[in-house]
Amino acid sequence: MEQGNALIRLEGVNKIFYTEEMETHALSDIDLQIRDGEFAEVMGPSGCGKSTLLSLIGLLDTPTEGGYWLNGESVSDLSPSERAEVRNRHIGFIFQAFNLIGDLTVFENVELPLIYGGVDAGTRREASQRALERVGMSHRMDHYPSQLSGGQRQRVAAARAVVGDPLILLADEPTGNLDSTNGEAVMQLLRDLHAEGSTILMVTHDPRYSAYAERTIHLFDGRITDEEAEIEALGLAQASV
Amino acid sequence: MDGFINDVKFGIRMLIKSPVLSLIAIVAFALGIGLTTTVFSIVNGAMYKGLPFDDADRVVSVWRVNPEREIERGGVTLYDYVEYRDQNSSLEAFGLWSNGAVNLVGADDKPERYQGARVTANMFEILRVAPVLGRGFLPEEEEPGAEPVMIIGYEVWQEKFDGSPEVIGRTVRTNGEPRTIVGVAPEGFKFPIEADMWAPLEVNPLEHDRDDGPQFPGFGRLKPGVSLDRASADFATIGLRLEAEYPESNEGFSPIVEPFTKFTIGNELHALLFTMLGAAIGVLLIGCANVANLLFARAAVREKEVAVRSAIGAKRKQIVRQLLIEVGVLSAIGGAVGVLIGIAGMAWFNRAVATNPPPFWMTFDIDGRVLLFATLASGLAAVAAGLFPALRATDKGLNEALNDEGRGSSSGLRMGRVTSAIVIGEVAVSCGLLIAAGLMIKSVAQLRTIDMPFAIENIFTARLNLPETDYPDADARTDFYREFLQRLQTTPGIEAATLSDGLPARGNGLRTFEIEGVDYPTERDYPRAREGIVTPGYFATFQAPVLEGRPFEFADTGDNLPVALVNRSFVREYFEDGVGIGKRFRIHQGNDVYDWMTVVGVVPDMKMEGIGNNDQSPAGYYIAVDQFAEILGNTVSVGARTTGDPGAMAARVRETLAALDPNLPVYDAMSMQAVIDDATWFYRVFGTLFMTFGFTALFLAAVGLYGVMSFSVSQRRREMGIRMALGAKEDRLIRFAMRRGMRQLAIGIVIGIALAALATKPLQIILYEVDARDPVIFGGVVLALALVGAIASYIPARRVSRIHPAEALQSG
Ligand SMILES: Nc1ncnc2c1ncn2[C@@H]1O[C@H](COP(=O)(O)OP(=O)(O)O)[C@@H](O)[C@H]1O
Ligand SMILES: [Mg+2]
């Protein structure tokens, strides 16, 4: 497997939530790099900051402190509208709760990122169809999410995540709401996508699926604890200079 | 009962727990109930209170109608009166009344002007009222030649006679004639409409021919057990017989018997009152819709509580009751505040109508019936606002609610539909009300800025009445008018003066006439136009130019050729060649045919049709007081152009008059501006009411839309989060969040326009020179509502679009 340059680089990232007289240090001193083509997973107990980390990487939220480079460019100081554009063009999300829009059909859900990206209708149709074929859901195009099983919904979500050919797929416990058969199938799908060249960062706390990833980042209480990963990341940083 | 008290207690606790919701709900209820109560008090006073007498429902009016001659409520001749009185079997007693002004000179020798009435001697008996002092009239006092007696009102007794019991037996001068006071009516008694004193109506049919002579409205009291229908049939039979027996005088006339107070509220006013009540109820419904939407929002939040309640065994009925009582607590508080608003509204309304007092039985206040109405309105409002949300909160499957996992698309959708319908309805009703308000605003603005075709600034006006005893004939009156006018014109501070039968803004009466050389096949074909009887100086005083020919001159006397001035519309309507000067026409009213008059001048249209009578022709003519004093009668209006403040003129005019005849009171002294305000009070008062409805509706609808939009957007926060994650930008999200609201707004506006189009007819009578379908108003309201609606949905949409996507995704 070919491993490229640092697609994602976080340096000294902190995230503090301020709520009703309480400060939660969700992430502390995070230095992290993800290379192009990598399939990485974040593991750790509940509440350790996994989702927060993914939100920051996905530009759904901003760090309290620290720098973030995506594909070599700093994305720390973008306006909300620029951030929306980056999300639309470069990032695909798969959520634990599927997060399909109930009022839209399967096809319309998949098409949505392309609409926001200003893609023309013909191209949209083609790309959406292709994405649905990739996840094996093209026969359910006109169904509504409520008419699908959990596994099917997650496959649709995956199709929506990849439809715009993003730089990276972010998956937050994609199997969390699925039974083991469906979970297995979704993991298989991620592996296939990875095999086709997608960079994937996945959160899971289910050790069963750890094996799918090439690299595991351990998170504990908002800090990366896995030395191996850190060393690896540092090594890579030196190599790329 | 225990349960009920617990429910109320819990309701109050919930109310305190969400103070914002409670406050909004109370304000919405209060405004709605307040306006409804105000309008109902008006309707109640005008239509439901009736006469304040014992068993007053049984007091009826008797009129004669003649559809052929377009007589809707004509009086009864003395001949007919005697026949009806003696032959009917349905009334305990039957009498007549007539209104008239009275110049009273009391102990202080100062002449004063009062409203008086002549009534048949049985008035008190029919009304079942007893005088507080002295006695009522005796039957023989209505005979010709009887001793002149009178009864005075309680108020006059107090003010003019210091409430002294000595007043009985006192002789005073009324309209120049001595009369002996024999009784004092009870406080507040002003029958038939606004009378301060009463004299017997002389019943002497033989004085006139059958088809001539005065006609008076009849009144009587139904015998026990006799219905209105039976009395009508009874009178109709007599009427038919009279028609057969005396066709020349009675052909086409038939009697109607109706509840006494009915004649004061015409069909149009009746329709207007109920349109107003409908409008107020519309505001209340908007308030209810607001509260319902708030409750829907809360129902979603309280699903768990409701589920727990039912899990421990509450029946659905009990939970619904609990939820309804919570709303009831809110509506009860709102209703109480609403009654306070009603009290304030009545104070305003009474002040507004003070210059034109309504008939004495119409008193506008918060009585028991109004309180009952307010209570009912509060109760119904609570049910209207609370029932749907309560049913909705309780219809979710127990498991579903407790697990809360099924992010419900099905129940969410159903709720969406009801909320949607409520929003649409709310927009529709406020759109209708706003259009009404818009029309009123234009109408009132029009009244303020209208260019009257005559001078208004620095014009003093007043009226005076010459008693027949002192001025028995036309000659005596003409002499007086001439003398008085000459003195007026030389009074310092007065530039020009005139005497006339009426004032420009007040409108002139209609008269039937014929144009020389035109054939009128039947009596009905004679045209009618407005008639003004004026002295020289009329047009100079009101600064209206004589467009062609000449104005009246002092030489236009009874000895010379009768002349007339006509207005522009008259020329247009009656002279095909467009030339007025030199044409001749004459008054031809039934048997009264006067001499031919020659048109000597053409003047502008001076609103002879009156202000606001848009649908009536402004065509009219003027004749000279000196030549037609007989028609003019003994009441004239004074008009004077002053060099200074017209308000200061009253005293001087009074002096001028007193020098001529100390017994004559000057009354209704006011500036021309006041005359116009007076002539337009109706538009202003009801216009203001509708404006209040409109703005309250707009306010409530804006608050409601905002609430619904906030809620619906917050319900969709998660979806917004998903869309953000997928890269939707802010403007796109805002548009998305607003789309549903804007669609509801559009549908609501369309329905509202239809609603307003339905209400145009009753509204027309309070619109001053505004078409009830004015496209500018309709367009303006649509724009305004769309704007307010857009803002109300933009603010919550923008708020949600600004939150961090990560946060939005976590919600729900
Ligand atoms: N929006 C937020 N506001 C306040 N605290 C938050 C918020 N999001 C997450 N947290 C807190 O940050 C910590 C990390 O949360 P999260 O990243 O969701 O954990 P994980 O996904 O690993 O379970 C937790 O203590 C959580 O309570
Ligand atoms: Mg998480």
C-alpha cells in the first residue's frame, strides 16, 4: 500500500468546552498526522475526546488552541463559509447515527453534497449512482431512509460520504448502531473504500473491528497515549521536512 | 374535585416553570379576549341591552312601509293611528311619538336648547315607567285645546330646577309657549331616543286630509302571550282593510311591527357590528393559535412526563384534562387582563361617542352579560388553544415515548401538519384583518387630508330655532332672518355670514322636482336631488366661487321671480346640453307643486350628499330663504367667516341675537372643523377599532410566526447540522430553514385575501372614499405581511445556521 504525505497535521491542539461554570478539557496537546491513503482508527474509552477530535478534523468545530493543516494548507483561520466549502470538497462523514435526512430519498441524500458543491445535475446523477453502486445500494435509490435497515442506512451514508471524492473519510463509530452482521458488512465496505484509495479516520471502541485499520491512535482523557503512534508521527514529520 | 385542585396547582407550577411561554400565552389571550370583550360590549350595548324597562322585550315599534315608494320605515298618520289603536287585538296599548327641539326659558330667563319629544298620553303606561315626581299625562291632555303641560327629565330637573319638588305646577316657556310642568321622569329616562322633556302629542286627525298631515312612529306593548308574528299579522289585516277602503291615501302602505329598538340599528350597521365582532374573534383565534403552537412545542418536550404519568396508570382523559387545565389557568389570567382591556376600551369608546350620544338605552359598559361572555371566551379559547396539543402530547405510543429512540418521522410529520395548518390560518386571519386595517387607515387619512370644496378655517357655525308662537308664519321668520343676517354681517370680527337650512359638511336633504319640458309618466319618475335653502352670502361665506351666472341677492324675494342656483353635477345630470343658466325647474313633491324657478347661477359641488355618502349623487340646487321660507321652517344654521378664532365668536353671536330676541338660544355653536369632525366621527371611531384589530393581529401573528419558526428550526437543528457537515453554507441553510415558513406564509396570504374580499361589503359603510377592494392596500398588506413573516422566520433560521455544526449534530 502506497503511503503519501501528511494529509492532516494537527499541532498543539487543545479543545476546552465551557459550560455552566465548568471547563471540560476534551483534548489536550494533540499532535497528530494522518498520511494520504492511511486507514487509521482512534480508540479509547467513552468520553475521552474521540468525537471531539473527529469534529475538529472535520472542521465541524474549532480548536481552542493549536494549528491544523489539511493537505499542506492551514485551515485554522477560515471563515464559516470557507470551512463549509472545505467540508464539502474534501471531507466525507459517516456518523454512528447515520444522519440521513428523513424527508429526502436515498438518492437525494447522496446527491446533497454535490448540490452544495454546485455540481451540475447530469454529473450529480452519474456520481450519485456510481457512489450508490459502490456501496451496493443503487437498487434502493428512491426509497426513504425510514424504509431501510440500519445497515443499509449506513451504506447510504457511506455513499454520501464518498460521492464527492473527498480527501478523507471520517467515521465516528460507524458500527455503533448496528448488529454484528451489519457492522461487519459496513467495516468490509470501509476496507474496500480504503483499498480503492480512500484515506480513512475511524473512531471505534469495539476491539473486534480494530483489525481493519492499519494504525491505531489511543486516546485517553483527551491525550494521545500511544507512544508508538507518536513516534511514528514524529518520524514521518522529520522525513517530510 | 381533589384531582381538579391538584391539576390547577400543578398547572400554576408549570406556568411558573416556563415564565416566557406563560407570559406570551397570557399576552396573546389578554389581547384577544380584551378586544373581543370590547367589541362585544359595544354590540351588547347597541343590540342586546334593549330598553331598561320592565318586560321591555314586549315593547314594539309600529311603522308603515311602502316598497313602491322606497319608504322603509315611515310613520303612521293620525287617521291610521286611530284605526290601528281601536281595532288591534295584540297590543295592551298603542301610542305615537315624535322628536323635536325645545327652547326652554326657565326661572333664570336664559333660553336653553333641549331635545324634546311629543308623545301620546299613554307613554308611561306602555313603558311601565312611573314618574319620580308628579304624574304622567292624562288622556284628555292629548286632545286639541287642552291645557299645555309637560314632563321634564330627571337631569333637567336637577340642573335647571335644582331638584326642587316645587317644580311641579311651575309654568315655563317652551318654544315661546307657556307650559305647566306636571311630572319628572326617572333618572336616565330619555324615551324615545334622547329626549329631555315631553309634551303631549295632539291627536286630531280632522285637522288634515287623510293623505296629508304629519306621520309619527308608533309604539306599543304586546299583550301577554302575543308573539311579534301574531301582532304583525293582526296589524297587517287592519292595514289591508285600510288600503282597500282608502286607496288614494293608503295604497301600497302596510304596517310592520318590530322590536322597539330595531330602527336605531340599520342593516348596514348591524352587519358592521358583527363584522367587527368577527374581526375581534379573529384576533382571539390568532392568539389561540399562538398559544397552541407554543403548547405543541412544549408537548414535544413533555412527552416523557406524559409517558411517565400514563405508565403509572393515568388514563388519557385524565392527562388531557390536566393539560387543558394548565391552558385554562393561562386563559383565565389572560381573560382577567382582557376584561381590564375591555374596561379601558369602553372608556375610550364612550369618550369617542360622547359628541353624538347614542339612544339612551345604549350604554356601553362591562355588565353581567359581558362578563359571562368574557368567561365563555376564555374557556373556549383555552379549549381551542389546548385541545390539539393535549391530544397530540398523549397520542404517542408509550414505548416509543419512553424509549425515545425512534426519532419519530411519523408523529413528527402529523404534528407538522397541524402546526402548518395553524400557521396558515393565523396568517390568513391576520392578512384579512390587516387589509381591513389598511383600508381604515387610508379612509381616516383621507378624512384628515381631504380637500373640502368649501372653506373650513375660520368658519363659525351655530343653529337657532324660532318658536312658532313668536314667529307664526313665513313672513315673520323671513323678516327675522333678514334682520339677524344684516346684524351678523356688521358684527365686528365677522367678514361674511349666511343663514341656511344646513351646513355644507352635514349634507342636504333630498327633494323631488321636475324639469320644465320633461315628461314624467308616473309619480315615481320625478327625479330627486339635494336641496339647500340659503340666504345671500352663502357662497361668499364658504368661499365657493359662483362658476357661472350670479349668486343670490337680497333682491331675490317672494315678490320677484323665483330663482335657483344649481351645482355642477346637477347640470351634468339634468341638462343634456350642459347649460344650466336660464333653465327652469320646480319642486314637485306629491301634491306640493311650487312655482317654476329659473337657474341664475352654477356653483361647485359642495358635498350636498354629505360626507361619506360616496354612492349617492352629489347633484343639488340652492333656493333663496326669502322665496321659500315656508319650506325652510323654523330652524336655521348660522355660518360666519371670522377674522380670528371662530371659537371666540359664540358669545358675540349670542349678544347679537339677544339684542333681537332674548328668548332665542344659540345652540350647537362650533367651528366648521368641529362640524366636519362631528360628521366623520363614525369613520374615525370604527376606523380606529379596525386599525387596533389589524395591528394587534399583526403583532400576534409576528410573534406566532416567530415562535413557530423558532420551534420548527430548533426541531430541525440536527438536520441543519447534517447539512452543515455536508458543506452547506450559511445563506443556503437560511434559505432552507425559511422555505417551509415562507410557503405557509404564501398560502395564508392567499386565503387571507379571499377572506378580506368577503368582508368588503359590510366594511364599505365605514370607509370614507376608499374602495373596499383598493389594490394598493391589498398589495401593501401582502408586502408588509410577507416582510414581517420573512423577518420572523429569518431570525431563528439565521440563529441556527450560526451555531457550530458539531453542536447542531449533537442535538435531538
Ligand atoms: N458540546 C460540548 N459541550 C460541552 N462538553 C462537551 C461537548 N462535547 C463533548 N463534550 C465533553 O467533552 C468530552 C469528550 O467528549 P466526546 O469527544 O464526545 O467523547 P467520546 O466521543 O470519546 O465519547 C466529554 O467529557 C464530553 O462530555
Ligand atoms: Mg463519541
